[in-house]
Amino acid sequence: MEHTNHPRAGIVGAGIAGLSAAIGLRRAGWQVEVFEKSTFKNEVGAAITIPPNATLPLSRWGFDFKKGGAVQNLSRRFVSGLDLKMITNQQYPEIEEEFGSPSLTIHRVDLHQGLRKLAIDPDHTKGIPVKIRLGAKVVDVVPDTRTLYLEDGTSIENDLIIVADGSHSYLTQKVNPNAGSLEPTGRSVYRCLVPMQRLKDDPELWSFWDGETPGFIGFMTKDPHVLFVAYSCRGDEIMNYAIVHDTQKGEGEEDLWNAPASKKQVLEELASFHPGVQKLMDPVDEGEIAVYHLWKRQPLETFVNGSTALVGDAAHVMLPTHAAGGSIAIESGGILQVLFSGITPGDHATIEQRLKIFDKLRVPRCNLAMILSNGGPWALHDPEVEKQIRRFYDGPLPSKEDSMTWERPMRELLFHYNAFEVAEKALQGTQD
């Protein structure tokens, strides 16, 4: 049954970005329909970090972190993969008090399920429950007419269209014809999930975590440039491994998140590492390892066209350096909630005006996070990175000496961000 006294939004994609946008618009009073080409039969993924800028919107929406098995992320240790000497040990136990919201890690599937519940549950949150249409592939969007077209030939007109179909979006260039193509970075990630008890059963393996502050550990080498990271999820019962490395020939399919990989492939990448790091693969069984490729796209000058907007990876493709991809997408849901409250159906002039505000807020913020993330842990040591950032963002940046991933100045820059307050201030500025 349609609620004709509410504006209608069509969202392409039911991932983290699409569901966050759906929740924000639902709470803003919109009738929301999400079109997802998959059927969710084979949900996949690994753990994801959600810093304070993302946990704040999730908390306001009523996300159940306990049920989602979220784990505190209060430290970030980098260790030499060659001799196990500490490179840097960042401790931030005060981060929730400092930023007003916690820093957590969570399994991507658990985050997705929690977001989906917030979107569709008739009793869990404000507004009309979101309708999610599975197996519904959107093949085209026409911003001028606010119309999206399904593979079966159906056309649907909306007041607002949000494109959130991921990094391999086939609609990004429909919204922004100047968008460049997705480009391979030449880097890939092996990933697997290890039951924590397997690690605890071996004192040598468990020594990397025994007595340590909960958080992230990374073992790194520069030649070859390999980074082995590990952090927990699902109530501290699962350890997430990710091994970032140079893409090998014939390694997985280009657009798959879960292409299979072998233990032998991983150990070959870890051949120069300390035996103690190599041993971390002992509890991993064949068939438990997947590989995916890392991509990039040049930053977009705009995410908006008429009454259509890009959010998430469809707008900004990020490497995982600063845990920014998912968190920035969640932020956008909070921004949409504020900007699109109080809209009446058919008020296209106001919708387009609000999307211009959305663009003004998101382009600098999202491109800043993307350029920093894609530049790597020492991005600001490269003057070309700062030059690229300044095309979009004119605010303060950490000094080169304080710009290491997750150092306090970098945390302040990326995580001390209240999407609701930012949007409210921008909206108020247009009404004064």
C-alpha cells in the first residue's frame, strides 16, 4: 500500500550505503523502496571497523551493537613482520569520551543485518517501513525525470533517487557523465575468519593478543610490501585476518568479493615474514580463505544530478587505510535524514536545492577521506596527495609528522564528525 502523502525515494543497492540512506530517509518521513539485484542468499564479508563518526548515527538510529557482536577498538599496533619489533603502538581508550561515540569492530554481515532490521522493522524506528525488492536489477536512471528502469522493463518515477550500488556501479556515469572508469590498484586482499578459540589453544599464537588492549594489530614489511592485519568481531569470538599484497596473476575474479584462494598462496606472500607470523595461518583450514581486488576511481567533482545522488562506493572508492569507506557511507545516511525532513511530495525545487547542500557537504568530506585512504598510511608525506586534497577541502590537515594512520590528529580529522549537527548547521544557514 502506498502512502501518497509522503515523498517517494528509490534507492539502488541494499548494501551498507543503501540501507543507511534508506534508514535516514525513512526517519525523515519518506516512503522508501530499495532495489537490490542480488537475493541475499549468499551474504559474505569480513570484519569492518566503525569509528565514532559512524557509530554516532548508528546509535541515534537504535542499532543494537550488543546483538551485532560489536567489539571495542581501543588500540592500533603496527609490528615489523620481519623481527616482531614494535613500530608504533597507538592507544586510545578514551576515544568514546573524547568523540562522544565508541570505536568498534563488527562483522560486515552482522552490520548489514542490523541495518536491514532498522530499515524494514515496523516497530523498531520512526517512519514507514522500507520496502526492499530483491532480485530487482536497476539498469538505468534518468536524473531529469527522476525515473529508474528495471531489467524487466518496469519504469518507476520517484521524488528522489539514491544510487548506492557499490564500487562496480554501472550507474555512476549515468549520474555524473564525467566520472572516470574504475581502475585496478594492483593490490588485493586475502581474508579469512578464524575462531578465537583456535588461537587461544596455542600459547605462541595467543601471545600477540594476551593482555593487550582490544583493537587492531598489523604486521608489515616494505619489500615486498605486504600488510597482515587482524582484529576481532562477533563478541570477540572470531578473529578477522586480512593480508594486503600485490595482485598475483590469475588471482580471483575482478568483481568478486569472495573468490577462493589457497593457503599456499597466502604463505607464499608471507615467505619473508617472521615464522611467528607465518604460524598465524596454522589454524586456518583450506576453503576458509577468499581474495578480492582493491580498486580506485578519480575523485568526482559532484555526486548530484538533478534529483539523483550518489552515495557510498558508487561515489567514492576507498582503500581500507582509515576504515573510512563504510563509515563515510553511514554518515551520508545521517546527512540525508536532516536535509530531507519536512519535504512534501512533488516539491522538486526544494529536493534539488537540498541535494545541492548535500553535495556541498559531502564532496569535500568524502574526497578528503578517499584521497587520504588511497594515499596509504603516510599519505601526507607526499605533497601531491595534499595538492589533490586541496582541490576539494580547505580545512585543517595534520602536520606531516602527525599524519600516520589513526594518530590523534588523524583521528580528530576523520572521526570527530557529527553528521546531524553538520547538516543542521548547513540547513540553518540557508534559512537565515
